[in-house]
Amino acid sequence: MAVLANAAPHAQPHSNSAEHDHEAHLREEHLMLDPRPRGEMNAMVMDSMHATGWKFWVIASILAVIVVICLGYYWGLMISEGMVVAGINRPIYWGIFLVNTVFWIGISHAGTFVSALLRVFKAEFRRPFTRAAELMTTFGLVQAGLSIFMHMGRVWLAFWLFPYPNERGLWPNFHSPLSWDFLAINTYLMSSTMYLFLPLIPDLAMARDRSTGWRKVLYRILALGFRGTESEWTHLRFAMNLFAFAILPVMFSVHTIVSWDFAAAMRPGWNSTIFGPYFVVGALQSGLSAVAMVLIVIRGNMKNMKYFIRPEHLDAIGKLMLIISMAWAYFFFNDYMVQWYGGDSWTKVLLKFHEEGPLGWMWMSMLILNVALPWLILWNKNWRRNPVILFTVGFLINIAMWFERYIIIPTSLSINRFPFTYQLYKPGVEVQLSIGTLALFILLYMLASRIIPLVPVWEVQEGQMAHSLRKFGKEHVVTVSDLE
Amino acid sequence: MTEKTMLLALFPDIDPAAQAVQKLRDIGVRDDHVNVISGIPVTEAMLGRPKQTSNVPRLSAGGAVAGMLLGMFLAFWAPSSYPLNVGGQAIIPGPPTVVVLFEMTMLGMLISTFLGVFLDSRFPSYEPKEYVPEISDGKIALLIECLPEEESQIEAEMTRLGAESVKHAEAQTL
């Protein structure tokens, strides 16, 4: 078996030009059937990190300014003035900060889903973009963590969350879903960062071998002295397989526990037994859409990425988005149906407020953008493969998923069992801080794309080794060998 | 005692490397005197090499137990020492305990798996090592520890089987 990507390792004598055309089409279509020498792929990935135009730095500078103003200044203002500059007030004490927390944790689910679940099931199309998705997990969780700190208000007392003996006689209440959140989000953040780093080590070693100056020093430190010996690969393989299986229940637990922040409360609209899986599916819905958006941006703007990320990958993610959209619709309807049928008067008032209240447009948009739009568009293969269409669908799904969290949290809190406290939520500095977290996420991702090889070259090469074309009668078909 | 030398034979592909591994065994080089370095994970079975073992699964299991013990500390000892009445629940209630135990067990397991790779692979290790950058370009290197008098025979055999180069392995700063 050839290690080196052979330009035509499966070549057969061609009986006619139609066969040749079909074979050429398959190679053009599938990255795994279009191998290039490993050295060339390494050079392409290194080049993609180094080729930075002025537009990149202009955008990065604008984002940095937004981060400084929206995140630095306005958070500082909130710390100095108190939560009065935020819009939360009776009866809405949970506002956009928690909407953003749930949203970003949702975004973070895609990395694990794409990388771990597809690795477990050996879905080959995952290979070129697992790292791009994993990176979203880590940076998404950073934004979720920041949003929680914003919500705390007196953020300098965050260390009170830690269980340690103290003179105040305080101890975290481990009966509380908020404490479980603390454990689950930290577990997930650490696990996903480690899971990002392990398969990155061979690519850091590759980058080390091809760099000079400060990059050489950085990659040398991060590659830890990796050479690729038999034992190093064995330990890595064991660890990556173990991580792939173990991080999945952690991923499911995180958003389930986030859902319990609401579901454990005896409150109409929140107290639902199906909130756990409903939140998990919602997280995948927004996360996968975000992965699609990121891949399209990478493909369109980073050098050589059109070779690694092809329409077949957009097609595969589009299919996943369609399936998850159906699952989300199922869970939404299940949750809605049981509440509607229950007949509780306060629940009826809440559902009517969601649908016909001043934010009814948001509820309707959520359904249209989360269900109608993907179902109408993503069934079509050509549309799934169109970067502009897929990006637009992904963007609108993310808007819808943000609306969903907004409806669940501040909108549901607007009305309660005390009609004299009814009040709509009017955000204050939350708006600027939300823009700041979004800008920080994009900025971190952009900067990381200049330092971290976004394509796991060794995984791509391994996949290309495993794929071949086999002829059945007159038809060439793709076959995959299990090399593990 | 004769000092052994280290040869580095660089192959372009798995097939000649696998043949070279077999040839080395045939001419009396012990398996533990050969090390394979590659830019992708090549299984032992492909090269006909002895099965590699790893302590990572054992360390993971140990970490899971340690994490669970920490979880038990938080879930059992903490509420006993700082009792809180939450909605009439027991001081040490069942379902919340499961959540804390699960998260801490998984955290312990995953951290120890990660550290297990470091321990087993002796990472980080920045001292000079036998290596050539061509390996990360897809070549396969055989590091062969042999006696000086065996060198010429091994070099000839490796070259005959398709090695692109056979030379004295020099430890270099990576």
C-alpha cells in the first residue's frame, strides 16, 4: 500500500473516454480520491497560514477595536456602575447574558459532534474539517464563560464558586443546577481543549519542521518533541479513540444540565421533562450551521482551502443540518404539545404571549427560519452545495436559535403569576457586550487560523490511503478500507 | 564492549519499509533494536512489527477512579459538613449526586488520558533526537541500532529494498 499520496494510484486502463470522464469526475468530487504528495499538502497548509493579505489585518483591527470598546469599556462600565446599566430588572433577572451563554454553549457542541461522533462512526467526510470545528468549540466556550461572568455582576467574587474552606462558612450548593453547570462547563472546556490539542500534535511537528524564526520556537514548544515513533502514535491513537467515545456523553451532559437551569424550576414554559434533549438538539442545530458558515468563510478566503474543503463537504453538512432541523422540530412540537394539552392556565397565558404578544414576530421567525427554511432549501443537492445559499441558511438558523433562547429566557420571564409585575425586557449594555463577545469569537478564530494548521494533514493523508476506486462491471465505485 | 551505532534508513512507502523490517529480522537485528518513525499512524500489522502497548487505558481508568473519589468528596462530604436544606430534599440526595459523580469521573478520566499520553511518550522532551524532517513529508524512517561490523550489510540490504537514503542517525534539535 502506498503511503505517499499517489496522483493516480487506482488507475486502470481506460476502455473509453466516458469511463475516464467518470473517474476524473469522482476524483474532482472527492478529496479522498484526489491525493497529492504529503509534502505538497503540508506546503499548502503552511502557505494558507502564512498568506495574510491587508484585508485580513484591516478586519482583525476593526474586530479588535470592537472588542476593546464593546467588551472592555462596557464591561468596565458595568463593573463600576453596577448592574443598573444592564436591562435586567424585576421580573426579568435572567437576560441576554444567559441567552448568550446558552447560545455559545450550543455553538460549542458542533466541534465535538463533528469530530467525535463522526470519528466514532468513521464518517470519512469529516477528515479535513474536524479541527476547524473543534476550534469553534473551544472559542465558543470562552464566550459562554465570559457571558456567565458578565451575568454574575460582581465578577471579582467569582472565586466564591470554588469549593474551598473559607472564613465566610460558605460552600457551593451541589444540589443546584447552577453548580452542576459550573462542573459541566469546566469539564467540557478542559476536555474539548485537550481533544483539540491531541490530534494537533503531529501537525504542530509538521509545522515545526517547516518554520523559521518565532514560529519555529512556538511550534517546537507546542509539538513537545513529537517525532512520530511507533509508541508515540500508539499512545495518541489510544487517547484519541478514548476521547472520541468519552467526550460525547460529556457533550450531551453539558447542554442537558444547562437545560436543567430552567427545567428544574417549577415555572410554566420551563418545567419540561423534554428540555434536556430539546436543548441538545438545539445546540447541534446552531452549532452545525455555524460550522457550515465557518467552512465557507475558510474555503473562500484562505489560500489552498478549496482543495481541502469541497462541495461534497458542504453537501454532507447540509444533510446533517436538514436532519437536525427535523429533530429540532420534533422536540419543539413535543414540548409545545404537552404544555398546550396540559391545560394549566398560566401556561396557556405564556404560550399565547409567546405567539401573539409583542414578541410574537420572534416566535414566528424562529419557526420559519429553523424549520421551514432548511426544509425548503436543504433537500436540494445543488443548493446544499452552493456556498452562498448554505451560508445564508446557516446564518438564518443561528438567528433563529438565538431567538429561541431569547423566547425561553427573558420573554418567558416577562410574565408570571403576578400580573402587576408584567414588563418587557429592554436590554442595556447587554447589546454592546453581545457584539463584543461575537467580535472576540471571530477575532480569536482569525488569529488562530494564522497559527494553528486548520486542516489535519495527517488525517487527510490517512483517509486518502484508505480510499480507492473499484470497478464493478463498467462502473467505478468508491471503496474505503479500514486501516485501524 | 563494542559501541553500537544507529542507522536511519528512509523509505518512500509502506511496502518497502515492511520488507525492510522483515529483512532486518532475517539478518538477526532484534525487533527492539528497530524503531519506526512515520508522518501518519502506520499500524504494527502493516509493517509486521511487534504489537505496541500503551499505559494510556490503565491511566484513564485510574483517573476515572480518582475523579469519582473527588466527586464523592464533593457530593457526600461537602453536604455533610455544610448541610443545606434545599426544598425538603435529603441532605445527600440521590439524583444530584449522580450528576456530580458523573462530571468528576469524566473529568478525571479525560485529564488522565491526556496526561497519560505525556507520561507514556515522555512529553515534553526537547533534547536532540534522531530525526529527519522528510518524515513529516510522508516518508517512513527505520532507526536501526546495530554493531559497526553489521553496518555495511544493513546499508546494502536497505538500499536494495528501496531505501532512499541510509545514513548514520544524528541526534538533532527538533
